[in-house]
Amino acid sequence: MTTRTPARSRRSAQAPEPEPVLVPEAAAADGYGAAEELPLIQLLTPEGERRSHPDYPLDVDAEQARALYRDLVLVRRVDAEGTALQRQGELGLWASLLGQEAAQVGSGRAMRPGDFAFPTYREHGVAWTRGVPPINLLGMFRGVNNGGWDPNEKNFMLYTIVIGSQTLHAVGYAMGIQRDGSDDAVIAYFGDGASSQGDVNESFVFAASYNAPVVFFCQNNQWAISEPTERQSRVPLFRRASGFGFPGVRVDGNDVFACLAVTRAALDRARTGNGPTLIEAYTYRMGAHTTSDDPTRYRGNDEVELWRARDPLARLRTYLVREGQADDEFFAEVEAEADALAAEIRAGCLSLPDPHPLSMFDYAYTGPHAQVEAEREELAAYLDSFTDEEAAR
Amino acid sequence: MSPAATTASDAPAAPVTLAKALNKGLRRAMEQDPKVLLMGEDIGKLGGVFRVTDGLQKDFGDARVIDTPLAEAGIIGTAIGLALRGYRPVCEIQFDGFVFPAYDQITTQVAKLYARSLGKMRVPIVIRIPYGGGIGAVEHHSESPEALFAHTAGLRVVACSNPVDGYWMIQQAIESDDPVIFFEPKRRYWDKAQLDESAGPAYGFDQAVVVRPGTDLTLAAHGPMVRTCLDVARAAEEEGRSLEVIDLRTISPLDVNTVVESVNRTGRLVVVHEAPVFFGLGAELAAQVTDRCFYRLEAPVGRVGGFHTPYPPSRIEETYLPDLDRVLDAVDRAFDH
């Protein structure tokens, strides 16, 4: 085998990784330990206090911290604009990421340009970190296309709506990386609901079997539409990994520092031939599943308020202010930038042209297909008959 | 496709089986394009349960001939990622009835990604499926699900019927930038024919072929039923009837023109396939031919195929499968009109 180097194979044959280290002090109230059964890796508490972790050291200077804050704010604004555009009838649907900004920005910013992300339909924040223009995300929600971007342009796969399918694509891509002898790595995004899917479990099997350079990034946002995570799993999701033979870790998904550090470590582990990692980003879907959903039917407000206190943006802002790393001028600038971005998205959305009806035939096949050609001609003639009749009047 | 660099020899090569011809076709595709990978269950060391990939892992290595975990959705799903990375995976589904765990990946992902990306992402995956009955197998090993795939836009669906087509069509499938569902008639794996690897393919990938000319009635078939229909034509000749036999070869796209041209000469059409008649390829051909040959038809289009039942136990499968007598019966009815 030419691409799985002997060094990699030897490493993969070594004893399995040790169980993830859970920090005892993180089990304190601000480490969610009081509310949930297990502590998580946390580098920034909900109160905006910095924590250290022996396995995940992270040096973040003021400029980097400000950049992450800017990402979080802009991503939240992109999302809010998506919801607003749907409410105003400009989008058919929107899947809000509200509350999951840190998980997405932290993991997204851990990637190198050559790495590749395989998203669900809610990864607007990851798209942002990959440089996918937000307007590109709106096409499928407006109904003018079913995706439409080039996955290879920003190394960001099309959104995948069938739950969990993309995790297999991610592993296959990682298998390609192995064959190319590259040190790129892949992130497969999915959620707590998807963890029940056969495809996700098969992707774990394939990744483990081939020691593929892939990071499984599960945003456990506690809800799969109306079903809580307990309906999907009797064990904490990150512990699923051990049964497949690779490490799993639980990270505070509302802590952008921790998500960045843990994902970066997992990507480095993958790119140096040490195989897959499952990261469970423990977070919360603050909004509805989509704009079509009504979460008041299945969950209480107390829970939402509990998580509001763990807001990913607020804690970083508190940290920046306390550390003297950002002033009012900075925050005002970011707000102004967010306003401009929202206006740009709105204008771009409204100007997205409807596709020509005959364009549905354009990309069914890469070349001629007798039946497609015949149907296109027939429909074109039918549509033209109206034009002729109208012209004749 | 350039002629193979075969060793010069005056003696004609020994006839090869369909399984061996496919093996040779895969080998040649792998030699010509380093991005071609084979994936599947037991295809490496074992060479596949039908030995179609025999010896290829030994010669091309386990990075290019990949024994996969036993998970069909996993095979097709990872093939998509490999395709995105620039590879051309050729996936083997061990038996027809085992494709359904992968059906979701095939119909919702493989078939649609070119369109979803507005032409920016190609999915040149070949999915090889040994299919059809007549080998006395246990259930899920004898089915003909081609219509299920032909009904999904974005997929090309083809079926080879003989060693020469098998050799060239598998290479054409691998060269195709569209995903191809490649049906191999498992009961014909051991049929033999002379194969000239230097000749180049005689036919295009989206072409049906008249394999036996005739004047009185057209038989349209694909895969395992082509040989059956040739037998029927020989039997009918003894009764003084001249039957034309068309090997459809491709189901999506469907080369209706070749059938229409034939029916315009013969005035009669019988479509034969192992797959159930109900909602099958015969219905589509009947509709299209009726539409285009309405005034030339001397009789309604006949259909012979499997029944709307689960595939029966093998002891009675010969009743389910179209055979010489059932096709001749349909031919008789076409002449009774």
C-alpha cells in the first residue's frame, strides 16, 4: 500500500489512546458538572474566566481573541438575518445555529486551508470560517438552487440534509488524502440525532478500520427536533468512540477557545497518522429546529434560560473586557460590520434570480441523455407555445 | 480508448468467460488511470465471490483494491468522498439483494450531487451489481432491481450480456463522468466468447444493438435475457418466423431510437426481462414505442418478465423467470392479432 505509510501503520497498531482526561475542577458549577453527569473540557467559563488544561494548552493573544469574537458576532448576525428573511417570506426555511456559534467557529478556525469540512445544513458558522460567502448558503433555503457552490473551492462540502450521510463522504475523502500521501485532514460535522444513524456508525467503522485522518465533530445541541439526546443514546455520545477503537472527548461547545484547542489537537492527531477522534461539543440549540418548528411544544423555558447563561458570545466579551483586550470602540466596530453584513445579505438574497424553468435539465447528467434531451425539448416547446399565444393576442 | 498493447500472436486467444472479461476490463482501466480504485467486500485476497476481481489486489495493492468493512452504505458513501478527492471508485455490491443498505447513498447522494453543485462536482462512481436469477440461490441473491435505479435521474444504468460487451462496457462505465449502475448477469458469468482486446469498443456506451436481424417481430432484452431471446429467435426460425433481437445494453439512457427503427420494420415488439413486469422497463418501452410507432404496430407491445411477488424460492424460480417457452408464447400472441 503506497499511501498508508509504514510509520502510520505502526502507530495505528499501537495500544489504543488512553481515555480522555476529564478535569476534576471543571466539574464545578461553571463546568456544567452540577447540571450534567460529566465534566467537559473548558478553557473559558461562562463567567469569562480563563481555565487551563494540561492536554489542550492554547495561547490566544488579544488580536486572536478579538478575531474570534468578531467571527462569533458576524456568524450570529448572518443567522439572525436568515431567520428574519424567512419570517418575511424571502426564504422558504432557515435552520438557525443560534447558541452553537462557538462550536462552529472554534472548530472551523482549527482547520488549515487544505483541510476539508463536511457540514450538515446548520453549519453556517463553519461556512463562514471556510470563506464561503453567506449569500451562497441562502440559495437552497430560498429555493433557487439545491446547494450550488463548488465544494472544492473552499474545501467545504455542500450542505447535506439527509441526516448523517455526509460522515461517510468525509471518511472517503480522508481515505483519498491517505492515498495522496497528504497531511490534510477532514472534519465530519453531525449532531446528536445523527449519532443514531447507520451511516454515522458505518463511518466510525470505516475510519477506524483504515485509520483515516478524520475528526468527527458532533454538536450535541441536546435536541433532534423534539427528541432529547437521551432518546438517541444511553451513554454520553463521546464514549461511543471507545467502542469503535478511537478516542472521544467532550468539550464545552459554547467555549470557542476549548473548541479551537480540542479540534486543532484532533486534526493534528489525524494528519500525523494517528487516526480519527470523536469530539462531542456539548452545546444547545437556542432556537427552533428550523423556522417551521415550535420548540415550546416539547421543552421548557427553564432549560433555555439555563443555557442562555452559558452564551458563547457573552463569555468571550466579558473576557475581552476584563483582560483589557477590547474596548468600546472595538465592539462598536464589530456591530457596525455586522449591520453592514446583514444589509449585504439581505440585498443579495432579494436579488437572487429565480432559475429558468428549463435549467432543471442542465445538470442531471454530465453529457447528453436521450430521455432528458427529449423531455427538455418537449417542455421548451410547451412553454414556447404560451409565448406564441401571448404574442398573437 | 486506445487499443491495448497486447503481445503479438498469430494464434487466436482462448475464449474468455464474462467474469474474466470483466476482470480484464477492470485491469486495463486500472493500468490506464491511477485514480481508478476498486472497493467492495471480499474483492481483494478472495478476488470477489464471483472472482471478477481475481488477482487485482496482488498486482495493484490494497490501496487500490480495497477490501471494505461489511457495510454497503459505507462502501458507496466513502466512494463519494473519494470521488470528491479526484478518484474514480468502482464499487462491487456482492449480490443484487444487498444493494439496498446503499440505496439511500445512491439515490439521495450519488445521483444528485452533480446537479446540487450546479455541475461543479462530478461523481464518477461505478457500482457493479451481479444480478438476476437462475443459479438456484437463496433469497436476496437473484433479483433484478434495474428499474428502481433507472427511475432515479442522475444515474446511468447499464447491463452487459456477453464477455465482449463486459470487457468494453466496464471500461466505458469507468470513463463516464456520470455515476453508473453496472448490472452483470450472474448466470452468464461463465458464458465464453472470443475477445480481441486490441479492437476497441464496437459500440457507444448509450447504444442498443441489433444482435440478430429479423423482419417479423422485435425482441428487446438486456443482460441475461439476451441469450434467451437469441434462443427464441432460433426456435422461431424453425417455425418460419424471422425475429429481430435487440440487446438494449443501456436502460438509462434508453436507446429508444434503435427499438423504434426496428419496430417500424417488423411491426411487433415483445420486451423480455427477469425483473417484474409491473412498472418495469417493458412498460416504459411499450409506452414510448406505442407513442412513436402507433400506426406501424400490428399488435400491442408484449411483455414477458417476473411477477409482482417476492422473488420465489429457487425450486420454482424457473417458472418465475422468462424462458424459451414463455417468450415463444408471447411471440405467438403477438402474431395472433
